[in-house]
Amino acid sequence: MAQGSTVVIYAALIGNGLISITKFIAGSITGSAAMFSEGIHSVVDTGNQVLLLYGLKRAKRPPCERFPFGHGKEVYFWSFVVAILIFALGSGISIYEGIHRVRHPEEISNPIVNYVVLGAAMIFEGVAWWFAWREFRKSMQGRSLMGAVRAAKDPTTFVVLCEDSAAMLGLMIAAGGLTLGQALGMPVFDGIASISIGVVLAVTAIMLAIRTKSLLIGEAADPQLIESVRARAARLEAVESVNEVLTLHMGPHFVLLNISMDFKDTLPAGRVEEAVDRLTKDIRTEHTDIKRVFIEAESRPRTSDESVS
């Protein structure tokens, strides 16, 4: 696992831990539902960082008889759990609290406390967001933001980035709700802000769940890596044709590779073994994420025209 990913998680963990304490203090002093929802949001995010760190630690365990390809997918599982927690706890409680305050609005006392806490929270969240964005940007490689998320195999960076982005948006919504409620003398806006924060969290959770589910099921490696492997295999003199190149991510930096090739019929078994050994070493040298290589010797599938002739 890249060291940068761990730094991003620790930065978010420290920031959210400090922010959650100040938000709950402000919420208890002022009685703001939006601030209470933001406090819950920060607590959930703090717990999420702990789960991500736990997933990273579990993913580093070596292969064993029961799990011959290691435990790399643990980080995908815990990232999926994080998405569920954002939806169930962060979104659910925020929406529930917001509905309660819309039905039973209460005047907010000492609103200046909320503004001070929101300002401090934006600074902390902004720093954490910058760390996450800096790390995620390294993996974009000219892609759009959504394209980079779809291509990413390390969920820790985009999960933290999405969490921090949702947190920044939630802080702006909370500030807007408090300002409108105070300016118009309508405390119902505090409850509306809490509901809106819950909706933001729900959308974020659904997006993360869809993406991490795909990784958990098992995605192929980057198309460029697959084409590189195919080209290297096709260049071998012993190979007549390359049939299939199948890949599977067993973790962010663990690719399982299976190649089906048609070797020349005139080659002795020893030459085939030499070609397989040479190709395996070449692939692992060029692509360090490929940890296991399986090569099958199969005849090239015939087309319908070849079958008739």
C-alpha cells in the first residue's frame, strides 16, 4: 500500500476527531440540529478512517493455505462497510434529526458559537481535503475526475476524498441554514439544513457503495497493462498467437494474470518451458503489480471459415 494513502487517512482521522468534539460542544450550547448533524457526520467519518486503517492492516497479511492469493481484498470489503455506515448512520440520523426539528423548530441560542466552530471546521476539513486531493491527483493521469475514480483500484484515496468533499459541502449547508434561520427569524431552516446534509451523505454513500462493490466483486487491470502483456507475449518466437489475457485485481497492488497462448507445434517441451519462464520474468519486471502469472497452452480458436476448409 502506498505510504501516501496512509498519510491521507491519518490526516482525515485527526481532523475529523478534533472537529467532531467542537461540533458537539457547539450543538449542545446552541441547540442547533444542523450542528448536531455535522457532529454525527464527523464521528462517522472518524470511525470510517479507523476502519480503513484496519482494512489496510488486514490486507497486508501474507497468503496462507486457505487464502492462497493473500488478503488484499480486505481493503475493498472495509471500504464497502464505510459506505454503508455513511448511509445508515450519517445520513439516517441527520435526516431523522432534521425532520424532528422541522416539525418542532427551536430558536438557536448563541449563534456566534456555531459560526466560530464552522469556520474552524472548514479550516481543518480544508487541510484534510487538500491532502486527499493531492494524493488522488497523482493517479488521474490525464483522466477526468469521474474517469479517475472509475479507474482507481486503491479505494482509500477516493473514499477519503469523497468523505472530505461531502464534509465541506455539509459545512456550507449548515452555515447557510443557520444564517437564513437567524436573518429571517425562522428556525425551521436549521432542520432543513440537517435534512440537506443527510441527503448529501446519502448520495455520497450510494456512489461509494457502487464503486467499492465493483472492486469487491473483482475488476480487471488497466487496459494499458493488458495490452502491454499481450504485446510482450506476441513477440515471443515460440508463440503462434495469443488467445486470451485475463486479469483480476486481488488488491490495489496485486494483479492475478492468466494468459492463454498457442505455441508453435514444432517446438519441443523444453523450448516451451523456456519461453514461459522468459515471459513470466519479463512481465513481472515491467509490471510490479502483477504478482501471480498463469500461462495456458491452448490451440488458437478456429473461425467458422477455417472449420469449413
